[in-house]
Amino acid sequence: MKLRVTRHNESVNYYGHGKLLLTGEYFVLDGARALAVPTTLGQHLRVVELSSSEGILYWVALTSKNQVWLNLVFDTEDFTCLNADTPEAHRLTSMLRTARQLNSKFLTTKKNYAVETKLEFPNEWGLGSSSTLLQNIATWAQVDGYQLLQQTIGGSGYDLACATHHSPVLYQLQQGLPETLAIHWKPPFSDQLFFAYLGKKQLSSEGIKYYREKMADKTHAVHELSRLTMEVIKCPSINEFEALINEHENIVGAALRMIKVKDEMFADYWGSVKSLGAWGGDFVMLTNSRSREELNEYLQSKGIAVIFQWDEIVLQ
């Protein structure tokens, strides 16, 4: 499935959905079957071909509040950044150069271009600011997003699957190659599922490094988490769902020798709590058998203000 592409007044617009990884975190890198959902919030990328022809690429990145957070200028000959020497400039140079390597015709004319990206969520939320950007660039350059990912920032690629799909996906690496299956999955108890932002941006690269250092033999955990993923999507009741995600938390916590988020932050909470993606920050998923007001009051007492119900953030 391709990203949404629209044309208007000589511009081309690309869009990628954000992501939440519900099961298989970390171990998806080693072949565990994972369940992920695209979010209602994502990132836009708009390309305008300019009339001048010096081989210049102007790049402006906007936050979710329409504030400019990047304003860069590149030479399209080799995508050297002409006005900044920052990690963000280096990352974009790497993505653009690699896209050129994968498609030798990408931006090879001497034309000038203006690119504007626009996030629909705060960068620090961890919903996929990098993955949506990378997939948008891949679609623009007409290259394979997974190849672009592996040759630049790395990762399992489940986030790219979310960027390009409009429903939950089952994702698995088979002999290093991605397999994505779009599924029609909305739990009958989805009105009792909530997502809360903990307020601590977690770098995926650091989480992956920790995972690699801690574990040698991952075979058993990969098998068990794959099993749990399949049981989750067949689960008929909230009680069974809670038991499954509690088991999932126990397996990952024990394997990585990390404290579960429920024990660390929500020991007095009445439902289940599951870490999503890299442990220690970004979003958690909570089950809630009480009112929305009670949940909001409880989370706000812990300084957590960003709370979504299933239908508010999961793209269906």
C-alpha cells in the first residue's frame, strides 16, 4: 500500500502515519511477530519545484504548532548542507544521499526545490517523527523504504509499515526481510483501552543498544512473544487481554532485567499498564474499567496530561 499522494499547484504532497507498537517490542528485531497500529496523527511532506535552476534544495520543518524548527539549504549535487552543521542536517544528508544511491535519477537535474515538512504531533511524543520522515522521502524518491531505513538510521521497520497502512498490522522479520499483514482488528473492549504519554522522550537507538547488550539467546522470548501477539488479536475479553499483556510485560522485564512500568510508576493503579516501544518513556497502554474522569484524575495526579482513548489515536 502506498502513502497518500496529492498534487496541487505544481506541488506534491506525501503523508505518513505515526505508530504505536503494542506487542513484540525489542524482540521484533530478532523475528518476533509484533502487533502495531498506525495513529491518526502523522507527518506531511510537501515538495514544490521552483522556477530557478541552481541545484538548490530548501528545507523547512514545522512543528505541530507551525513553528519552524529546521531551516536548511542543500546542494542537490551531493546533498551537502550549506547553512548548518548539526545532527539534524547530517541525518537529512544521509537520507537524501542514500535515496540517490537507491535511485540514481533522484533530484539529478539542476532545478531548485522547496520542501516543507509538518508534524501533527509534538516531536518528543515518539510517535514516529523519524520514520514518517524517512518513509515520505522514500516515496518521493521512489525507493524502498526498508532499504533506506537499513542503510541510514536502522531499526526493525515496523514503523514504516504503520506509515503506509490504514489499519493495524502484524509485522515480522523473516530472515531479515519484512513481512507485513494488514488486519481488521478492533478489540470489542477498545473503549477500555487508553494511551498516555509519560513525558520522557525515549531514544529508540539507546533502547536497542541496551537490548543488544543484555541478551544473547533470544529464541525462547521471541517464540513466546510471537505466541502472545496472536493470542492478543483473538482475545474476546478485557480480563483475558489484561492477563496476556501482563504476561508480555513479565517476559520482557525478566529478559532485559528492567522494572515494569506498572511496578515503577503505577503500583496503585486498578488496571493493567503496558510499555510500548522502548521501555522508560514515550507512551504506555492502560486498561480502564472505571470512568474516563477517574482515569484522567488518577493520571493527572502523577503529572500525566496527554491521554487518548483508543478511537482518538488508533487509525481504523
